Amino acid sequence: MKRTLSLCIVATLVLLATLLSQATVSAQAIFLTVNSPKDNVQNGCDVTHCTLREAILRSNQTVGSKETIQFNINVVNNFLYCNTTSKVCTILLTSALPAITDPVSIDGYTQPDASPNTRAVGIDAQLRIVLHGQSLNIDGLVVQDTDTQIKGLALVHFRKAIVLKADHARVTGNFIGMLPDGELVGANYTGVSVSNGSDNDTGLSLSCHFERFCEKSRWAKRDFSLRSK
Ligand SMILES: [Ca+2]
């Protein structure tokens, strides 16, 4: 009887340990690292080759598991897409990206040499990733599931740079219609379009429409209204 009780206790402890370990795994952030500025699909997103397109496809495939898409593009090795002086890399889209259908965090500030804004007035954010629509009349990032974050990207030459069709999106620290150096040469027809969903915060990105009007600038309205002239 005593032995049976001991076995039961051991089995329970093993079960608890297993459950706890699974909970730990599911709580861990899962990273997909974009290491190529190209816009192709090879073997999926792995350590040797991962484009933003591949990362979004992978994120969508892992339904219910929220990944963070980060960037680690070697500027020198990708000099055709990256400026070795400014360290800015440009992803030239050849067609529309897949819509985001599973929650994801896309963080352009993870690219080396990039950093988010630290100033209460003005901007010292350093953006190093440009998402370029090449004026193909395509939208940039289309969000169709809740709790998605997009930050640290410059989005230029799109029909709509970001389209929100789901709740609880956070679009922060992006230059929308503006290059990382603040030049307004990359206007989109529309910056951020909220076509559905609620509790979406787009207030901390700078959005410039095709008529060169910057809006939603909590960072530096004055600086950017001056630059937009
Ligand atoms: Ca996923």
C-alpha cells in the first residue's frame, strides 16, 4: 500500500514537472531571424537563408505560437541591398507579402545599428530596415489577426503601407512614407489604414501620405512638420 502511494506521488510529480516544462516552452519567445534582404522563398526560414517573406510564411504556419521576427542582415555581404555607409538595408518587394494571419511581432530595431527613439522631444530613432513597395500598387503589411506589433521599419512606395484588419495592433516607431534619414521621398498613397478591428494604436509612428503630410507624430510633430515642407 505504502509502495503504491509512493509510486503515485512520484508519477504525480513527474506529470507536474512535464506540465511545467511545457508551460515554460510555450511561454518562451520564438524568434525568426531575417538574414537576407531579398524577396524570395527558398527552403523556409533557417539560419542560412531567411527573407521577410519566408519569416511571415513561417509565422503564419505556426498557428497559435507567436513569433518575433527580428533582423540580422549582414550589410557588407548584401551590399547590393544595403548601404555600407548608412547601414540601411532595403527589402524590395516584387509582389505583395502574405497577409499576417497569426499574431506576430516584427521588430526592425533588432537590425544591427538600429535603435528606438529615446527623446521626449524630437527623434533620435535609428532605422536600418526599409520595406519598399516599388510603386507596384501593393499594400505593405496586412494584419489579419490580433495582437500584432510592427516597429522599427521604414515603409515606402506602397498603396497602403500598413492595413489593420484585426484588434490590438501596435504600430510604433516606424517611418511610414519616409526614409530612415527623414527624407520624404517614399510616400505611400495611404500610411496606415484601419479597415477593421479596435484598440489599435498607430499613434507612435510617423505617417506621411502622398501629399507629403505627416500625421500621428507624438514624437516630434514640429520637426516633421518642418521637414515635410
Ligand atoms: Ca505563429
